[in-house]
Amino acid sequence: MTGDNHIPALIAAAQKARTHAYAPYSGFTVGAALLGAGGAIYSGANVENAAYPQGQCAEASALGQMVSDGEHRLSAVLVIAGGPLLITPCGGCRQRLFEFGSAGTPVHLCAEHGVVQTISLGELLPLGFGPSTLGR
């Protein structure tokens, strides 16, 4: 998948993952889908916990699936939630995504009906701290 051809598949994967979100406390379900550098799609949903800081964001769930499958580079990100407003990754997930992407990685920000805005990971995390910061 090249260009924007991957967007419908990412939306479908993120929406499907979102249906499995575990959000009994907030009721705010989120789905994320990542396009790995090899072309595979990895998805995840948010998982809440009664001990609030122990929850996991959808992006972190998707990254765990990606790494477990042996992929360590991503080439696109898509995040979706319910309602009319676009959803963005939290600060921690921006850092997590930067670890496996680059400043130029496209991030598709969605509302329930689809993509509202596409920006780069560098725009989401300006001056990001990543592997290159450590000389890698």
C-alpha cells in the first residue's frame, strides 16, 4: 500500500479494534491502526483499569502487536474515536510512536466519520526525542 491507499484499511482496522475497547470508566473508546514498514496493519484499542494510571492507550496496544510480530518501523498511524471531533494521541503515545516512526510519518486523525486531518508525527511531537538523539 502506498500513498493514501492504506487509509480505508487503517480505518477499518481501527474501527474494528475500537469495538473491543475496554472503557467501563470513561466510556471513551479509541481504536488505533499502524501501517508497518513491511505493509502489515496492526491495530489496538484502549484498555482501562480501575487503577487509572494502569490503563493502556490504543496506540500502545497497536505498537505492542506490531513489535510482537517482529516489525520495528511504522510508516503511517491512524487514530479514531466516537463523536464529531478528531482524536489525537496523548503525549506519551506521541513519544511511543516517534520511537518507531520518523518526523515525516503521516498521522491520520479521525472523528467517528473518518479522517479529519492528516499531519506528520513531527508536527505532533516537535523536536522529538528519539533513537537518533542517542546516536542510533
